[in-house]
Amino acid sequence: MNALETDIIKLRALEPEDVDILYRWENDPRVWRVSGTVAPFSKYILRRFIENQKYDIYETRQMRLVIESKSSGKPVGAIDLYDIDPYNHRAGVGVLIYDKEDEGQGYASSALQALIRYSFQILGLNQLWCNILSNNTRSLNLFRSKDFSVVGLKKEWVRTTTDWLDEYMLQLINPMK
């Protein structure tokens, strides 16, 4: 099995035909709080984003992969490496499982497992990190299950329409070095 697959998912590069699904995911206000987005994306911008994926990840400092169910072939979400720092050999990680019926099926866990393997074995990174809102227990549990450790808490870090949320920073140091 290649580094970007598990028994239930495969991670694949973005394709031009993914623009419609990205348009739906990126323009859903439910996703904005965790992605740091506050305005919608045009299909033009998303096409350019997909086109830019052809460049070296150390040039763009990011990589988005589609999480595809092996059994159905359906794209169920995306997983990102972002803020890739080639000097310090680290990157941020973000994961999205979009449809409610796809949550709890093991897709996020399998995708994160594959991305960790790829990041450490293929890219040679020293560490991965992520930021998770304090009320997102599902994501906290996911990353902790993959041995990410909470290394900090940013108080009142993200504004909601009615309040402020704290945000945890988690880190995973390459256990294979």
C-alpha cells in the first residue's frame, strides 16, 4: 500500500473537476470558523488554487489532498499541509470531513494516519502541528488519538457571533527519527 492510502481511503491530488466540490466546501459558513475564512471564494479563485497545486510544495508552502473513500470512490473531505516550513521541517495540518453521514466512518482518522506517514517518511518533516478550537472535542480526540500533544492554549482566540473561543495548539514530533 502506498503512503497516501489506508484500507478505507486514498489521498489524492486535486483535479480540475474538483472545483465544484471545493466551491461547495469552501463557501459553507459552517466551515469558515475552523478554516479562518470570512468571505466566499469564486470558482475562478478555486481554479487558480487547483492550478497552483502543480508547483513544488516547498514553493507554495501548502498541499491539499482530497480524501476519497475506497469503497465508493466519493470525495468525503480534504486534508491539508499548510505553512510548510522547509528550514524547520514542520507543517500545520487541517482536516475536513464535509457531509454529516461521512462523519464517524473512520475517514478522518485514516486520512490523518496516512498524512502523518507521508509527512515523516516521504517529506522528512520533524513535526506536525495543528490548531483546534476548544469546543471541537471530536477533532481534539482525533489528533490526540494519533499522539499529538496539547502544547498551548490561546485564550479568547477566535471570535464568534456572540462570544470568544479558546484555541488549543497541538504538536506531533516525528517518532521515527
